[in-house]
Amino acid sequence: MTPNLAIVWYLVVAGPQGGLTTMPDFFDTRDECKAAIAEYQKEPAPPGWSINCLPSASPYSDEGDDDSSGTDDGSAE
């Protein structure tokens, strides 16, 4: 059986000092997300703030790769 890949889109807001946050709701399509950005841009944003649409997962990810080598095990060095 072929696995299905469902991607949802999140609005990500970046602050002027490097902080990032995602909005709590998601969009089913990139077009819906872009429409939300267009609505947001009707009001001028403070300098340094930006907003983008990001997918929940990369369509290019390797779903079968379980290799955990090189991952952080949480231990302090």
C-alpha cells in the first residue's frame, strides 16, 4: 500500500530580534495561506516583522528512513 502524504500550511511570523512563532490554525492549501498573508499585509506591519507560509512536512522527506545516528541523545557533554 502506498502511504498518503497530507501537507498543511502554517503561517510563521518572524520578529525583528530573531524570534519565530506559528499561528495556531493551519490552511489546507498554499493558496489559502497566501490569501491570509495578503489580508495581513493590508495593514502596515512594524519594521522588522515578516510572515511566511511553511508546509507541515517536506514532500521530499524520506518516510522510510529510521536512521537515528547523529541525533542528539540529550546528554550533556
